Amino acid sequence: MKQAVLDFMARACAMEAEAAERYAELAEQMWAFHNREVAKLFGKLARIEGLHRDQILEKMGWTEAPDPSAFRWETPEGPETTDYGELHYLMQARHALELALHNERRAAEYYERLSEADIPEDIRREAAEMAEEEREHVRLIEVWLAKTPDPDARWDEDLDPPVSVD
């Protein structure tokens, strides 16, 4: 396999590993705030991203994912990673799914751009396959969203907000 394809697959694997790790971190944060429904949802998203990472590892015959910090992205976060600034301790399932949908769409667009770029055909082919997998994730999240109620207008109102003490 050509080095360029190996590099591309390493980047794709790192992207999935980073997304899985971030969703797991978000799940932990939501558990800390006793937001069980969203914690469970982020945990499920972490497992899905971890499975995608594992599929790439298996396809490539690798035993571990590359370190995501070894790659530079176009934005501060990888294309499939939620920014911590998007998190709210009272967020509801719909909010988490909307974040996940945004991430999956960005990942699909990232791979679609590569599949259409002036790069070697074998990388374009791998990118097109990855784009289709990400579009499948988009469809899955859209189905979940269709079944998830909108939050009430005052979802972020907390009558007993947390207090930080130095």
C-alpha cells in the first residue's frame, strides 16, 4: 500500500479516535452534573466512533490508533470532534444529537472534499468510502433526532446553579 494511502488512513483513524475520546469525556462531564440521559447518549456516540476507529484498525491491520495530536486540522478541533464550548451542563438529548449531527456532517464534508480533490485515485476512493460511512452516521442521527422531543423553552434555567469556590 502506498505511503500516501497509509497516511490518509492514519489521519482517518486518528479522527475517529479523537471523536470517540471526546464523546467519552463529554459523557463523564454529564455524569458529573447528574445529567444521565445526555451522559448515556454521549457514551453511545463514543462507542459508535470507537467502532469506526476499530474498523479502520482492522482494515489496515494495525493494533493501535495513531495519536490524534500528531495531526493538524483546519479548525482547532478535528472535523468530527465537539468543541467543549458547545457543552452546557443542563443540555438535553436533542442538544447532544444536534452536536453529533454537526460533527458527522463536517466529517462527511471533509471526506467528500478529499474524494473530489486532485490527489491520487486510491486516496480519493478511500475518502469516498469514508464519506459514505459518515453520511450513514448522519442518517442514523437524523432518525434519532426525529424521535427526540424539543427541549422546553426554559431548559437552561437552574434554580440552584453550581457555585465555584476558589
